[in-house]
Amino acid sequence: MKALIIGNGGREHALAWKIKQSPLVKKVFVAPGNGGTDLDERIENIDIAVNDINKLVLFAKKEKIDLTIIGPEVPLSEGIVDIFIENKLKVFGPRKLAAQLESSKDFAKSFMERHKIPTAKYKTFTNIKDAHRYIKEEGAPIVIKADGLAAGKGVVVAMTVQEALLAVDSMLEDNLFGDAGARVVIEEFLTGEEVSFIVICDGKSILPLESSQDHKRLLDSDLGPNTGGMGAYSPAPIITPELHRKIMSEVIEPTTEGMKKDGIEFTGFLYAGLMIDKNNDIKTLEFNCRMGDPETQPILFRLKSDLFEILLAAANRNISNYKAEWDQGSAITVVIAAENYPNQPKINDEIFNHNHNNNNNDNCFIFHAGTVLKNNKIYSAGGRVLGVTAKGNSLKNAQEHVYNLVKNISFKGMQYRTDIAQKALKKSSERS
Ligand code: AMP
Ligand code: GLY
């Protein structure tokens, strides 16, 4: 069979890497892909942008693609799944109405309120004066969120009232995010530990993936600006079997049930960003309607089952008979980013030692993100450049392994965090 993956990040390289391992699959295409997918002989890059939906449909028809998997949120929010279904093409992802769980924070918050899914207290504003008044009443810290998609930059965790007022002004007055910021959600500040919990939905049943934890800040010790994610590990040690059940019954099941009640069926990956406090109380920070990046890399690195078979079954509304098998160790991804990321990343630097992927070592892999292949050389082409991934029988072991690999890679101005998974290791040593 033939698979098509839409996207060009580390997440899509990991999806393509996993899917090409399926005995059912003879060809994997990625549109548009990156330098890493280009290097792989069993994967073919197709030069079509993620939101050029008509061209993608034509390509899928011409190649008789058996399953298309959508990586990023933008084409989902533009209705790519609806259009593929109208064209009788098999596709895995949520329809446009369901994708609003990610594409509108206001939609997600009112949905959670309506269906009693635990989340932070909030109000939505389009008027600056009203928003200012609310911030002054509530005080800081407080969180300001652009309603629409803003490539991970639309959330300001304001530690002072002044910072919160400025964030609102930048969205409602200066149109920093255009239409995406024409409405703002203002939300109670939550504390605790963040976890990414991702499940596969076929519209009827749910198949949970293993948990993971991302590192959103640029610098060690969770300092510096927010990014798309600088590293992740799986599983998240904080997720005990009991907490897993609680997340399913308090957040995931009410979400898919609530969507059904609202007349919208959810199919695709459902990603709940959760805050877990000291008492193990759960609050939902956000929903995404896709896999996380970089969470996908360590999660799929531990998945033993055939992902293509599972996603094809999900697209056929038939996952209830499937279970996912996992490697019992831990996996870690360390993101190597370009100079000046996340502001104006510098691109076009040659990357050395990026490819340890042909040495038949199943315990490590370097996923590419913002890279391009030119004359047999790999150059940086985006903010997050590589996702160096390793697994081990413990988190500590995986961490040693991954940083040994990172040390070999070089390109001008590269930056990475040196403490991915350190907090989890410290906590587990405190517990023992
Ligand atoms: P979001 O895109 O909504 O997940 O927000 C991005 C990041 O901002 C999250 O991963 C959290 O680190 C932080 N954040 C979002 N909402 C809150 C909140 N209510 N309280 C504290 N931090 C938050
Ligand atoms: N790593 C966070 C996200 O994919 O949204």
C-alpha cells in the first residue's frame, strides 16, 4: 500500500520513519518533507505545500494513495480532511469543525465549560476596555491567549498586570496575530506539572498512546522564551496507571462524547495538554487535533505496533480491536535549533554528522525538521533543525545516550537544552 504524510517537521519525519516499517506499506510519500525524509531511499518528498489542498488531492488520486495522514494543524483547520473525504480518499485526521478544538481557544473553552471538562477559569474579549477591566479585577499572574492559530506564539503567561495589558493591546489593537488575535481568551494562571496526553480516535473508540512531557522554554531550567518545544521524553513518570484512568475519564472520554453530543464526531489524533497539580487534580490547558512536535519522536520511538495498520483501521472506524504495544524503557528527543530561534532563525548553514541513521542501531535516530538536502549535503532551513532521539532501559540511560549523540553534531550557531528530562530524573531520585 501507499501512504502520504502531509508536513515537513520532525513529527512528520518520525511518522514517515515509523510508517515505512510497516510490512503493509511499499511506498511512503511526504509533502513537502525535509532533508531527512529526502535522504531516505524508501521515502519520497513531493513538492506540494501543506495547505495546497487541491494539489494534494490530485496527487493522492494520481498515485492511488491508500491512506493520507495529516501532520500539522493549519491544513486541518482549513478542512483538508473534509475535502479528501468528498473526493473519496482515505484520510486520518479530524474534519474542520472538529479541528476547532485547536483552531479556536474560545471554542475549546466554551466546549469544556459546556461538557464539564476541568480547565482554568476564563473569559473571552473582543473589546480592549473590557479586557483591561477584567485583568485589573483578576490581578496577575494571568494568561492571555490569542483565539486563533498563532504557530505556538499566541500565549502570554503574564507575571504582572502591566505585561497582561500590553499583551492584550498587541493582539486587539496592534493586530499582532491578525484575525487569530481579534478575540482573546483571558485565563486563570495554573501551576503544576505539564503533560502531553495523546490518543487516537476513530469516531467511536479511543486508543491511548503513551504519555510524554515537552520542554517549551528555549533555555535550561525552563528559562527564556516559549518555543514550539525543545525536547521531550516518554513516558512521563508522573502518569501512574491511576492518573491515566483519571485523565481518560475526566478529560478524554468527556471530550469525544461531548463532541458527539454537539453533533461533531472527532476522528484523528486528539492531544490534551494537561496541568497536573500536587493533589493530582487535572486541568486541561489546551487541545491540539494532531500529534505534538517533538512529543511524536519519543512516543513513536517506543511504539512496537504497526502504526500504519492502526491508523488505517482508525480511518475505517475500526480501532476497537487494536492495542498498542510499547517498549518498556524510556525515549528522549533533544531538539537542536538554529541560531536566533525562536525569533528570526538563521538558515543555510551546513550540518555535520547529522546522519547516524544507517548504522543499524535501533536505539537512536536523528529525526530532521528544518533541514534541506542540496548536492548531497544537509543545510539548516528552519528554526528547529534536528530531533536527536535515543532510548534506553531507563530515563537516565536514554539521557546519557542522547547527549552523547548530540555532542557529535555541529553547525554554526546551533543551540540546544542540556537538561532535557533532568527534572523528571531529579524527582525520581528524590522519591527513591
Ligand atoms: P497553550 O498553547 O494553551 O498550551 O499554551 C502554551 C503554554 O503556555 C503551555 O504549554 C503552558 O506552559 C502555558 N500556559 C497556558 N495556559 C496556562 C495557564 N492557564 N496557566 C499557566 N500556564 C499556562
Ligand atoms: N510540542 C507542543 C505542540 O506540538 O503543540
